Amino acid sequence: VESFALELAPYNIKVNAICPGNYYDGPLWSDPARGLFVQYLNAGKVPSAKTIEDVKQFYLSKSLIKRGCLPSDVAKAIFYAVEQTYETGQAIPVTGGQVMLR
């Protein structure tokens, strides 16, 4: 993002990236056959979990906001990036504070 922003700044073109957190309600996590919640339950990644919902609640409890990223969260970040006139070369996290919990 930074390199691209440096190249395009002379042409008054801004470059930013929106970096969403986990969409727990999307297919990557919630697909009933192959989603990560199912895979993590089957692999025993959450030792106390007995159901897919237990796995989901475990991951939600690790989030500061206690929910996953929503499409509206990403849309608001996109609107911010488009409306402002000064910001360029930034990766804009939409993580609900997840990046602070490493």
C-alpha cells in the first residue's frame, strides 16, 4: 500500500487498504460442513468446546467488541477512506480491537 501510494501521490491519487477482521457469520467461519468453527471443534482447538456454538462463543469472548466484523463496519471504513482528502498509504484495520490482543 505504501509503495503504491508513493508512486501515485504525484498524480493526486490516494491509495489505502481496508483490512477487515473476522466475519464470524460468513462462510469461512460458519459453513456447516467446512467452516473454521467446525474444523476447530473437530481438531480440539478449543478443549472445553462440545458444540460449534461453544467454539464460536470462545472466539467471540476473545474480541473486545464481543462480535465479529460486519459488512456495515467495512462499508463505513470504505466511506471514510473515500471521503477524506489527505490520508494515503494506510492500511485501515476494521478489527474491533483484535489487533491489540496479540
